[in-house]
Amino acid sequence: MNTIPLKISDPSKHVTKPLEVNRNYSPEEKVKLAKASRDFESMLTSLMLKSMMQTTNGLFGEDSYGGDMFATVFYSEIAGKISQDKGLGVADLLYKKLTGEDINSLTKLTKLSPLRRSDLKIIPLLEKFPVFTPSTSSLNRINQFEKHITDASKLYGIDKNLIKSVILAESAGKVDAISSAKAKGLMQLMDGTAKEMGVKNVWNPRENIFGGTKYLAQMLRQYNGDVKLALAAYNAGPGNVNKHNGIPPFEETKNYINRVIGYYKHLNG
């Protein structure tokens, strides 16, 4: 009976110190950890495939010319495909050990191609909506967070001027803003939304902006790039948008959409 000569039979014996959960990783660090976890699983899967094939003298036979090189490429490609699909669960387990979160909660959006400005159904709107000019003080406040906004824009594929426009409409750039409904921070996140977006400290400007941008990206993709519907969902909730099969008949929501697009028109000159 042939046996598969795997070197590690009990991975726990090779861990001298338990992995510690760190729930304060930044979104960028989580993306890197997710990739590293996937890469590790891919490498492990490749080694397992190679070990299995050794029982049949390799993939291309024992005496094949260049067989080892082609087999290695084949194992790597197959392992990569397996890991990017459902995988063996190793990447998920490793990522959760490190962050305390499900790997899919982060990679679900970042695996998608970025939303370009041309993907958004906003250009035709610019002619129909009036310009809203923000106050100088609100623009000065927002300028302090230019790096956070730019980084969130790159990570989630959202035009940074659209992010700025939402911040202007939501909080006028005030970090400590809190609404009567208890929405908090620059992009006015409700506690449930903040938790769902992975925001640990809603008063941290960077976390808040990343959480709000992630939620806006979800709404834009959910409504196929329709900016008006995405903004309506951001303001009134996707449940109300779906219930009314479009923009809800709320004056607050209609005014909100007008302001955001008006600010966006101003920022784009």
C-alpha cells in the first residue's frame, strides 16, 4: 500500500505560540493578510498535489524531459485556482485567527474590479442638478483627511470627489458629528452599519471614512452604478429603495441626493 509522504501530520505541533487575534488591523493591512493567507493555502495545496502525484512517478512520468518543471507550473496553477475558489479552508482559518473576522467580509468587494467614473451613472446627472457650493470651513476640514479619502478611493474603487461630496452632505467634515438618529462621524455611520463594515472605532476618522466608503461601494454595486439609487440607499436604507422600487418619497432623501450631486459638480469644476 502506497503512502503519501506529507511532512506535517499535525500542524498544531509546529506552533510554539498561539496566534494572537488583532482586531485593530487597518483595511489595507487586512487586504495584505487576506492575500498572504490565500498564498499560503495555495502553496500548501501545491505541495499536497505534488506529494500525491509522487505515488505515480509524477504527473508526466519518471523519464519525461522537463517534466518536473511543467508539473510544478501545473501544480501551482491548479492550487491557485482552488484557493481562489472555495479552497481548503486553510486561508479562512488563518485569517480568522489573525483578525477575528471572516476573510470573505473583506475580499468580497476588493476582488471586484474598481468602479471607474465612467461606470457610474452620474455624468448625465451633472447637467440636471444645480451646483451646491460648500462652505470654506467645511472644505478646510475635509482637506485634513485627504490621504484617508484617497486611500479609501483606491481600495474600494470610488471617485474620491464622490466620497468628499458624501462627507460634505453627511457631516460637513466634522469628526465628532452625531445626528438625532445617532449616526456618527464624518460619513455618519449608524452603529449597526459601522459594525457590519468592520469599523471598530467610529470616532477614528480613517476607520469611519473607510467604513462609509465601503458601504457606499456596496450600494453602488448593488444598484449597478446608479448613483441616485445608491445615495438614496445610503441615506434611507436599501430596504426603502427596494420597497418603493426607486428613490423613496422622502423630502430628506431627495434633498440629500441633490446636495451630494451638487457638491460633486462643484468639486469637479
